[in-house]
Amino acid sequence: MVPDIDRVARISPDPIGDRKRVVERAKNQKILVPDILSLMPAWRVGLQPDIDSVNEEIDVWLKTYVLSWMPV
């Protein structure tokens, strides 16, 4: 089954409401996350050499992004 790309890509007029609905649907649900490496065995495995600085940048970005979407 192919997702309806128009529906998936549409910008919601109520992103906070959408987030709340997704969270409510996920509560008390079992979510299976596949082992990505087993799905793509030809990929080389290794750790990004500058992973610590990348993680710091992501943390800063997440704080500003998530806080901008959260109701005050």
C-alpha cells in the first residue's frame, strides 16, 4: 500500500493538535522498531567521528524547535 503523498505532505493548520492526536494514539501501544542493520547488511557500520559535536547541535536545535511548538 502506497501512502497518499498529498495527504502526508500537507501542512496542517493545527500542528499541535496533530501532535497530541499522534501521542494519544501511541499511548499504551507496542511499537516495533526493526533492526536497520539487518535490513541493509551491505552498509558499512561505524561511528561518526564527530558524533559528540553533532549530538550537541541536535540537542540545541531540538530545544528551540520543540519549545516553539509547545503551548506555553
